[in-house]
Amino acid sequence: MVKIASVKKGSLSDKAGIKAGDILISVNENDIADVLDYRFYISDGEIALLIHRGPELFTVNIKKGEYEDIGLDFETYLMDEKRSCRNGCVFCFIDQNPSGMRESIYFKDDDSRLSFLSGNYITLTNLKESDIDRIIKMRMSPINVSVHTTNPELRCKMMKNRFAGSSLSYLKKLSDAGITINAQIVLCKGLNDGAELDRTMRDLYALYPALSSVSVVPAGLTKHRDGLYPLESFSPAECAQIISQVNAFGDKCLGEVGSRIFCCADELYLKAGIPFPDASYYGDYPQFENGVGMIVSMKSEFDGEMEYLSEDYDLSLEKKYSIATGEAAFEFISSLSDTLCKKCPKLSGNVYKIENEFFGKSITVAGLICGCDLISQLEDKPLGDTLYISKNMLRAEGDLFLDGTSVEDAQKALNVRIVTVPTDGYEFIKAILDK
């Protein structure tokens, strides 16, 4: 049962007499525990809602269209508390945060519902057989799984959870039921790389066609690792070897089933200093949000938009601007800015590389730049009319950087307008050429 927080005025529920504060017990005699139960069972054209109001218990019957919402809102998005992670992964980024940050930063999410609804990755370790049966029954597909290794003993060691190995059996059950699986492998030097990576790729490939995509991502290591498992970053040569290893297996998959399936994160290419593949390598970019193919996608979009620049924009626009990004993407973003300025001679842009003092200089991606570093490293720099930053730097909680600095705080400190731009070449051009 869940409490109804509000009822949209004029909705089917409002017309049926349901009120804020009512308790929803069931839909078509199916108990409602969370958002997945609710969405699944209200999909029928005719639904019977069992409502509890004070001492009353009554049924409300509603007829609806196939995709029509009935107008109920609840106190939380999940209609329940988020499920936290029970693991102690040796590479966990949250464990590498300094103390004193806002409480939400330290919450470790491992919720299968958010995997389906928001694309979050889960480990399967806090699920029971009944949870897997529910996923299958409700066709919660795709499911995004943090696998890391298919060696049961190694998975237990890496995740510090004695159930981490046995939970791998759920992958086969989901696969047999036709649930699409996207997987990720967070690669840790000396643990799940080398021969272990080969084993993991082979085992996961056996799940095809349910297996849709797999990303291979290097573990992010901050300077706040005192007392944690000793891990080392991959060298540029080691990154190049990993790319070669994954691509060789991906080529095999491509030849056998027409899909590469396994791809490395952009971070490995940038650190290795080797050219990116072309756009066809990434297919429809299934692991874009996991940092796979972002650079190539953005470059393709940028080049495509540049072809129509003279038709869609004022090339005589006079404007001074600046861009802040991380070390990893600095050369790439600089090249885009230079190309645009050459096409529009009255544009003047400065691209600044922000070193990550907050988490440590080994962290080079733009998405982990904090407001304090942005401010301290740009306060004496010419920023022009507008400072552009990646949208990935901010979290949904009120447009905050990871350190709790707000965009408004940064604007005041730097005395410049700040505009966030998504990882999209078209949006990049549009933002800069906006008057």
C-alpha cells in the first residue's frame, strides 16, 4: 500500500473522487508496493483501485485509454525508499569521497527499479529469486548490470560480498527469459584484467542474444583512498593493450553475430593517446551514458552541423566566450572551439583545462570537476561574456557540483554568466552562436 500525495485536477482519478491522503491498497486485486507495481497494473484499460480513507475501504473503477495516465502522484518517485548497495567494492568511487560532503553523495544505490526506470547499473547482490521473477513477469527490460567479472570467487573478493558470486546465476535466468542485458566491467589493474577479462567476455558473450552491450571502463581512483584496497591506475601502454584486447574480442562477435557488443570507454582511448574508431564502431551508442562513444558522437554531430553553419547562423557574430573542461577532453574541446572560431572570425574563445584538485589529478574527466576547482582556477582568467561547462558537471539536486557549489555561487564568484551544454556537437555550436 502507498499514500497518494496529490491528485491532478481534472484527471480520471479526480473525477472518480480519489483524494490526496488516500491510501492505495491494490489495483485489480494486485498489491501495490512501489512504482513498478503501480505502472504495471494500471496499464489495463479497466482498473479497479482499492482505496483506504480513514475508516473506509472502497473500490474505485476507472476506464482509461491505452497510454492514459490516471493522475495520481506519490510522495517519492519510487513510492518507496531507494535500495542501497550491500557491497564493499574495492573500486567504489563513493568510498573515495572526502568527508564533509552533503549526505546524498554517500548513498550507494543498487536498485533494480532504477535500472529499468533510469538506466542505473545494479550488481544483483541484494535481489532474491522472487525479485528476479518479478523482473521477468513485468518485462523490466533492459536491465543494466555491473558484472566486473564472471569468476565467482574473484567477484566475491572485488565486491566484498559472499553472495556476489552466486548472484551471477541470475544473469542466465534473465537471459533465458528474454530480458535484455547491458553490462559493465569496471576494470581494476591486477584483479579482473588480462586473462580474467578474457574469461568475463567469453562468459557474457554466451548470454547473446539477450546480452546487448558491454562497456569496459577503468576504475576511477581519487586521492582519498587511505585505508582502501591498494589499486593502481593503468598506464597509457596498458590502456592501449586493453583496447586491443577488447577490440579483438569485439571483432569476433561482429563477425559471428553482426554486433560488436564489447566496447571500451572513451577514457581508455584518451589516456592511451590512440585515435578513436569511426562512428560505425559504436552502432546506436547503447553505452553512451557510461562514457562509451561520447567523443565520436559529439564530433560527428559537430561536423554535421558545420556543413549548414552559413545557412542557420550569423557568421558575423561578435562574441568573447570561454569553456572549462577536464584534462581528458581538453584537446578535443579546444579543436572544436578553434574550428568554430575560424569559421566565424569575430568569435574569440578561450578553453581552460581544469585540474582536479578536489579528487586528485588522476581524475581527468569533465563530469567530476567540482565548483571549488572551477572557481579557484578561473578567477583570474579572461572569461568573456559567457563561460560554457559540460552539463555532466552538475547533479540533479538543484544544479549543484559534486562539492555542493551551485551554479549561482560560481557565477557570482567568477562574475560571468555560466551556461551548461550537453555532450552534443549540435548543442555545442548552438550554445556558442546564441546571441
